[in-house]
Amino acid sequence: MPQEEITECCDEGDTPSSKSDSASVIRDNQPKPSKPIEYTAELGNTICGRLVDDEGLRSICAEPGMPAVATVASWISNNDEFRDVYARAREFQAHCISDDAIDVADDASGDWVEKVRANGRVVRGPDRKNLPRCRLRIEVRQWVAKELLARARQLPLLNRPAPPSLKSSKVVLTS
């Protein structure tokens, strides 16, 4: 594929060599794919489905064929249909993250460790290094879920009652 060198010209009196290394760029002759700007139900449902699958909006929008984050924000502000689907997706995502916190709390696989004593005897005891990590994982998930629900509820939705609020409970792990 033929390539051409594109040199960005400079202010009067400057030479291309006085600019940074980015002044001279090699590009293919193909135009850069543009990001979609117009809302379609298919694109909106794809974005919301991926949010429910626990992908971040920034990582979704960074992919080719996806709109910029600013475009999605514009859709949320200006499109009632997308705003409702987006709010429900974020709400569902928060519930999934809450489920993850329960899974972390219920997972006992790392709670116990086998240790070999000096006399060769193997004893089983609590893994004190794992407990703070589990506590942190649960607290982060609770905070993220709480924030997602709060943000989803801030979106103005028409003819939709607010869901009951989740009460956050503090999980205490003891050894």
C-alpha cells in the first residue's frame, strides 16, 4: 500500500525540523474511520448491553465504530429513549456488582491456608493476608454499586417511579 509523508507546516520562519517529532507523520492513504454521531437504537442497545456486561463506557467508546464519550453524553441529555435504556443498564450493572460483592464474601476458598510446622505437622489456619483483600474488594464493589445507582437515579426519566433505595450494610470479616 503506498504511503505518503505528510509534513505539517509551521509558523512563519519555522522549518519542519524545528518542530517536534510529530510534525512529520507517515499515514496510509485511507481516511481515519469516523466515530458515529447519530443515535440509532441498535448502537444504543449495544452500548447498554456492554455496560451490563461490566464494561466501562470509556473502553466501549475507545473501540472503532463506537461513538465518543461526549456523543453518548449528548444522547443521554437529548434522547429520552436512550436515556431510559441507559439508566436501566446502569441500574442493572449496579445490581450485578452487588451480586459480585456477595460472591466475594461467600467465597471461602482463600480463607484457610495449610502451614507446615517445624516438627513436620501440617495445620490448617486462617489466612490473615487474604481477609483484608476480601474486605477491600467488597467495599469497592459496594461503593461502585452505590455510585452507579445514585447516578442512574439522577437521570431525569419520564413516567418512571424511583426504585427502592438499596441500603448499604457494612460487612465485617473476622478471623
